[in-house]
Amino acid sequence: MEEEKIEDIEIRLLLEALYRRYHYDFRNYAQASIKRRLRQARERLGLRTFSAMQDKLLHDPAAAARVLRFLTVQVSDLFRDPGYFRAMREKVVPHLRTYPSLKVWIAGCSAGEELHSFAILFREEGLEDRTLFYATDINQEALETAARGIYPLERIAAFTQNYRQAGGKASLSDYYTTGYGGAVFDKSLRERVVFSDHSLVTDAVFSEMQLISCRNVMIYFDKPLQDRAVGLFRDSLARGGFLGLGSKENLRFSAHASAFTEFVREEKIYQRGKG
């Protein structure tokens, strides 16, 4: 018990050091998740205590970058949760067609699987040419991976199955070629994408969006930070715009819940009120 108390103190000090030294703020993330990820990072770095990790990241930016990778890792697939993308295609797209131009924000885009999913969907639905995508994350390495659009070949079978279940209108192979030891997705899918470093913890609204997709990010936040993120989404959405969340996330207990209505309840898609 005493060791656990000391460990909790060490973690708080480490997160404070990470914020003050590198301006990455994980202080209000869910502690159970943060502790698990930090333990993995500590083991990989070969360190005995979190105090030793704090000392190392304060004086070694390369070590800090390695720790950041553990704290921001997100596992995703193209068209992950196919029902979500089918609902986007069948229920949300008809509304988006009424706009002469569109801005779509993929918040916490990680390695870009969600971004490429939406880019393909919007191309098939004839919305690509009028859409500007914003793909944001706090992990610069993840953003660079997303911008390259290269994924291991062994993941393509799962991507393909998801694509079909999500209502894909072509063959997924139409959108990539093989090379560099992986599947290289067509660079034209990223021609209308702005990749940017953006933190839901500390940064502000940067444009007005018609659609925001932020899935499986807020599950790592504590309640006040979740409220901050939802408030940011509310202020970023045009009236009548749409917000998509992860399967284990919802707005039920958010301080900003009244600003939204459930649009596709089972897929956690919400619409900002028009009033």
C-alpha cells in the first residue's frame, strides 16, 4: 500500500514534469490507463522507478518522445466498427450533401486509419471535391505515419472485411498499391487533408466544422477533461453539424449534453442543435 502511494506521487510529478518541459498535458487523463501505459514505458526503458523516468525524460528529449508514444498509442483499423461508417454513409451523408463546402475534423487521428476511411467514403459519395479534412493528434510521429498512408500488408484482410461491411461501393484494392513492404494508399486521398498538431487538453477551436469524428479518445480522459473536449466540439461545430464518438463513449453525463441530440443512437452519432 505504501509503495502504491509513493508510485502515485511519482506519477503526478512525472506528468507535471512532462507538461512543464514539453507542454504535453496528461495530468487529467484517467489514472488507471496512464499508470498502465507508464509502466509499459518504464519497463521498455529499463528503469526501476517513475522518479528515474522523470529524471531521464527531463534531460533526454529522445526518451521523452519514446514515453509519449506509449501515452498516445491508439490501435485502429480502416472502417473500424463498420456500422458506424455505414450509418455515416446512409444517415449523415444525405445531410452533408446540402452544404456547398464541408470541413471535417478527425480528432485524435493517430496513424490515419480513420482519416483514410472517411476520405474513401467521401470519394464514393461524391463529396471529396467539396471537403477539407483536418487530421489532428498530439503525437507528431503518428501524424507523419498518417501522412505517409502506408500500412502493413497483414492488416489489409481486416481492412477489406470492414470496408465491405461498411457499405463500400468498390474494391478496397482500388485505393492502394503494394510496395515498401506494405500497402500504400493513394496519395490523392490526402490531397485535401491538413495534418496538424492539436491537443484537446490545451488547444482551442480553429475552424467551423460540419462533421467531427473523435472516437476512442475521451475514454482516456477524466470527467472534467471530457467536458472540456465536448465543449470544444460544440463550439467547433456548425449548427446542425454532426459529432461521432467511440462505441464506449457518450454525452449522457456531459455538461454540454443539452447542445446535442442523438442522431444515430446505436452508433454514437450526435447532431448539434440548430437553435
